[in-house]
Amino acid sequence: MATTHAVMGVIRSIMPAFRNNNDKVAFVVHASFVVSGFILTATGRPAFAFDALSSSTTESLVRIAGWNEFDEEYAFVYKSPVKGSKKNTVKKFLVKCLVMNDKLLVDAIAEDGKEFGHLQIQVGNYTDESREEKDYDAQFKNFGKLVTDLNSEILCKLNTVSTTTKSSSEKNEEPRDYVGITSSSKKQKKIWV
């Protein structure tokens, strides 16, 4: 899980130049993935490519250059080890951020389409104007809530499905293609995705 101190530490160590408040929030999204153990394999133009999830990367680490080359849209591709896998299996994830009105819409999906998360972030609730370009603490407000929301709405959903699916198959249960079950009565309600 990403913590506020670790996410801010990534931001300070990379020292990105922000063009606007949307850049600030999009970079917090990226830093939260890095802190959570995801490895960046593409950003900017390569991450927007049609085959971004299927193309193989030969580099173990990718530079962040070009992450904000487009106006009002950002894309990142990450890889992460599959939890519980005895082999060194990795899964890729595509994260796209789109600015609409005053919000940054964040969508993340695994290469197999089974794990996904979505979050709408009201950019003005989390950014401050600061005259100090490299004073990153002064450029944000409600930073802890932003990181917490990213954890609960995006990162947790990408990390927990892998282990849930594994434990279901170990019990010889049928895999579930729905998000949740309500058990208020004996009937089960399926919510399909």
C-alpha cells in the first residue's frame, strides 16, 4: 500500500516539472503505483499505443520522460509480479488519466481485463498554487486523502483480485465474473462487469 510519506518521497526524488494542477495529480497517481511495487514499462506516447499492453519491453526500468507530453491526458503501463505465482510471472497494467472539466478520471486495467479500478478526482481539492517550484509539499493539499482514495479505489482492486482468484481455484470453486455478492437474504444478487 502506498503511504503519503513514500509517495511524496518519490515525487521529491524525481523532481518533476508540473505544467498545471492536472500534472500534479496525475504524477501522484504514478508515484502511488511505484510505491506499491509496480514497475513502469511505458509512459507518454508508447503507453497510448494500441498494443501498449501486448508489446514487450526489454528495458527493466523506463525513464519518466514524456509522461506529460499530451494536454489533458496521461498514460502509464506497469508490470507487477503475480501474487502467489511460483514462477516469475508478471502481469501488465494500463493506467490512463483523462481531464474532464475540473476532474481527473483515472482508469486502470490489467492486461487480461479481469482487474480494474476507476476514480474521479476533483483536482482543485488536492492542489495548491505555490511560488516555490520545487517545494512539493506546498503544491498539494489534502494529500493524505488523495493517496488513501488511490489505494482504496485503484491499487487495492488491482492487487487483491489475483489472490482472490487463486484461493477460489484452490478450493475448486467456480471462478466469479462479478464484483460482489449481497447476502441480506438467501438469494444472491450478482453485479456483472
